[in-house]
Amino acid sequence: MSKGHFTPGKLVAIGNLVPELHYGPFSRDWWYYSDSQIQDSNTYAIPIRLSFQVALKLNQKHFIIRIVHNLENPNTPGFICEGEGINRATMLGFHDSYMIQQMLNDVDFRPFTICLYNITIFIASIPDNNNYEGFAASFTYKYK
């Protein structure tokens, strides 16, 4: 965190849920996992919405931060922001209950992870039909 004065952000634009990004092969990059105590569970997913904007003030200077497609890999989020040495999640308001509730509007499914020993299973989508079409998951293994 910067040594200067930081004023928490105010929501400017909620942004968009994009199914190809939020539930596709790169979905793990489009969700932020919060350990905030706002909901019943200890950790839950908040979508990083494309075109989300927040206005904030740092050291008496006003900034707007936008979430965009990453220039090097358009399937991952990019951030247009100014300010060095500050926590991006805090700047975006992912600690604020109002901001979190706004980000969760219209979210039908939130990806989640299951950790077993050194294996993390990322569940990106679960079908709502009986033929299991649309199920998506990936896993990572952490070698000693």
C-alpha cells in the first residue's frame, strides 16, 4: 500500500459479464477470490467485469481505473490505472460490500475451487441439464 492518503473508490460503471471470458477457457483470470466476511462462506468469487470503472482519489489526485482486454492476451483482463504500489483489489473496491453486491448482480454461477493436497481443481461451469454438456473444469498441481 502506498504511504500516501487513499480514498476508497466509487463505482462509475458496473461493466459486463462476457460468457466467453467469464465461463470459457480463461475464466480463472476473470474472477477475484475474496476472503471478505460479507457473505456466509469465507472465500467467494467476484467477477472482474469487462469495462468496469471505479473512480478514486490518491494523494489528492483523482483517478479512474478501467478493466479492459489485456493487450498481449485479449482473453485475460487488463487494467488501465495510474498509481504505483497500491493494492489493485483494494483500488477496485473488492473489499467494499456495496461494490461487491453490484459486481455480483446478474451472476447466475460463480466459479469455485476445490483444494486437495497439492491439487487445485477450478470449476468454471456446471450444466443445468442432465447430459453434462457445458461442464468445464481445470486443475493445477503444485510440485514440492
